[in-house]
Amino acid sequence: MGNVNKTMTEVTRKNQEFMLETQRVQLERQIHMQNEMREKMMSMQIARSRELLYWFGSFYIVAAIGMMTGFRRTRKPGTLVPLLPLSFILAYQADLAYGSKLNRIKMEAENILMFERDLVSMPMGVPTPSTIDEARERQEENKRLNKVHEVFI
């Protein structure tokens, strides 16, 4: 009898170790998958910024030529005024697409996470399994109450 009990506890222990290892591997795979998805989304955003830069750069060149032509004809400096804000927008977009803007954004995000953590904290804290279960039970109860209410209407 003692040998069977010892074998059962050994099998249970090995099963628990196997389950823990499986959970660990699954969690690692999920983390890698989420990181890969994040990297793909970031690369799409960078590509979008570069594409927008091409279009905006073309617009800027055409607009600048038009404004300079207008200035030559009228000699009014007001025709060149729109070049100032357009230049800032073009410089910002170029910095975002090909410059170090993304690195500066990343560094600022790291500073926020290190020194201003309260800005990104969830209202009422991070959900726990018990709060999720409570919300699910409330939702199911509301569904039941709505069905009862609909019957009486």
C-alpha cells in the first residue's frame, strides 16, 4: 500500500512539474508573439510616416515654387508666409521618418515609465481574476434580469 501511495505522489509531482514547464513555455511564446506583433506594428507606422513624407514633401516643393513665383510677380512678402509653418511640418515629418525622433520618443516613454508611473496606471488598479469574475457574473445577472424584464413588457 505504501508503494502505491509513493508512486501516486511521484506521478502527481511529475505531472505538476510538466504542467508548470508547459505554462512557462506557453507564456514565453505569448511574450515573443506580442513583441513580434509590436515590432510589426511599429514598422508599419514608420513606413506610413515615410510614405506621408514623400507626399508632403512633393506638396511642399510645388507649394514653395508657387509661392516664390507669386512673390516674384507681386513683390509682396506675405505670399511667402505659409512657407514657415509648412517648413516646420516638413522638418517634423522628416525627423519622424528618417531622423532620431523615434529614439527620442522611446527615451521619453522610458522616462515616463520610470519617473511618472502614475500617469499610465490603470484607473482602479490592474484587473484581477476575481474582479473579472465579478464583472462577468454581474453581466450574466443583468442579462437574466433583462430577459425577465422583456417578458413582462
